[in-house]
Amino acid sequence: MSDLPPLDLSADVLTLTRALVDVPSVSGDEKPLADLVEAALRALGGLEVERIGDAVLARTNLGRPTRVVLAGHLDTVPIADNVPSRIEGDRLYGCGTSDMKSGDAVMLRLAGRFGVPGAEPARDLTFVFYDNEEVEAVKNGLGRVARERRGWLYGDLAIVLEPTDGEVEAGCQGTLRARLSAAGHRAHSARSWLGQNAIHGLAGPLATLAAYRAREVEIDGCTYREGLNAVGISGGVAGNVIPDEAALLVNFRYAPDRDEDAAEAHVREVFAQAVADGATLEFVDNAGGALPGLAEPAAAAFVAAVGRPARAKFGWTDVARFAAFGIPAINYGPGDPRLAHTREEHVAIDRLQPAEDALVAYLSGSSA
């Protein structure tokens, strides 16, 4: 049995956020926190609850005409001497405060309100708390749920409570990584003319990247800006050797109107001359983005409940997994994405209650 105190879902969202932060849950070690979340949800009495590894699922079954799925990951990046949590002025500091235990706390507050017998939300609700979001995709708990319990993820709208600083961020960019490799001929650097410098062979592709003009595209009123950048370079043998191998790692963040194949085709086009000159282009990974889906009634009603226009999500989030099932998905959470993964990670206390209130208003309303 755990010696950790149980989670009190009747506590205010600040207190609940602190309680979550004070239970370390670095990726791979989410079990103690998942146990607490599962116990708290089962104790409510109005939810169907299921556990899949360290992912905890809960839902109402009230026969409502629409269903909203709320999702949040329980894990954090490694702790940087920032647990337990602490309050300084109007900020709550600690690992995961922004990304994304404040969002999880909002979800738990909603479960505590709408997951009890006799509650009357306007929509059926599904809550998904999952593990291993901050590490490689193959371990992602939401991906595991999608493979093993896909039906739990179906709904008319999915809201992922990733940090958005209290704004609605619609859809997400796709992300692609490619490696461009150049070959040369090794020689002594004192006789460089006898060799061919592979690092120098990347000068053309680097110039291409430096001159690249990112495309902007508007979808559902949200402007997505793409980016194609070098994010790593390798090569060199020793201080007196002309290198015969060098590689450039490139990251392409693309708007969600492109699918994975179109993104790869664009990168091939950009580096066509380099490939013609003998470089090798290899795609390392590619994860498609998600369209904003704001024309869907459920999404439009949520934007109206928040009271501010949606903006594009820069970056890839798990909304893409929902979009792959044809489910409109948006990002909305109280954390600030600029503070995620930092030693000084914190959340503004005045962002917490408004996020909860907006979701309560939406889930209590009668709009479709």
C-alpha cells in the first residue's frame, strides 16, 4: 500500500495541482501517481474506470447526444531540483506545474464535479490520464490506449490540456526529421588537395536552409507557419584528417494541410540539387499534424465558451492521434508552453481557475 495521501478532488485547483506536482512521476515512474488518480476516480461512484498499464481511463455513460474526451499525460521530464512545489508571489513553481499537472488538476476537478451520481453534464465525458508522453513515441500511453482500447478515445471533440497559457490552440503542426549525408575522400589535412572534404559538401544544403522562406497557411482562421531548419551536424575524424563522412540533421515543422507524404515530397524537392550532387537523403521519422477542425459544432462551441479566438498550435501534440480517427481536437490548458521542461518551470496561479471555469461552462451548457 502507498503511504501517499489520497487526492482530494473537492480541493481547489491550486491545491490539487500542488498535490500532483509533489508526487514525482518522471516518464516510466508514473505508477504511484496513476494509482492515486485511479483511486480518486473510482471513489466518485459515477464513472466507468479502466486501467491500462499506467494509463487511467474514466467516462460517464449518461446517453448524452455528444461526448467530449479530455486527455492529459501524467509524466514529466526529469526533476531539476524543483520538487516539492512552492509558491512565490502569484506563481506556483515545480516540475510539471506547466507541463502539464495543472491541466491534469483541471481534469480531476471536472471529474469530481461531473463524475458523481446525479451530476448533469450536457455532454458525456471521457477522461484519459496517460503515461510516457515525454519520451519516445513507441512508449506513449495514449498510443497504447489507441491500439488496445480505441473505443475509449471516440467522441465529438477531444481537448488535450497541454500548456497553452489559457488560450485555445487548434490542431498542431506535423514534424519530420531527415538526415542528409555527404561523402568525401579521407586525406591528411597537410595534403588536403588529395582528399574531398565531406563537411564542405554540406555547404550547399546549409545555404539552402539559410535562404529558406517558410510558408504560412491559414486554416479555419488559424495561421500556421512552417519551418525547415538544421538541428544537428556531425562529421570529422581528427584535427589532421580531411573527413570523408558528414551528416546534417534537419527538422521540418509543417502545416497540417500537408500529410506525411506531402511533407517528405517537399523536403526531397528542397534538397534535390544536393541529392543530384551525390548526397543521400534519409527520413528518420515523420508524424503528421492535425487540422484545427474549428468548423465542427463541438469545437466552435468550446471556442465560444472560452470567449477568445483560437490560434494555431506550433509544435506536435497528441491531438494528432485524435485527428487520425477523424475526431476534432484542440489544445487548451493553463500552463505556459514557454516554461515547459525548464528548471524554473511554474504556472501563473491566476490561470488555473479561469481554465476550470471555461470548461465547466462548456460542459454544463446545452450548445451542440
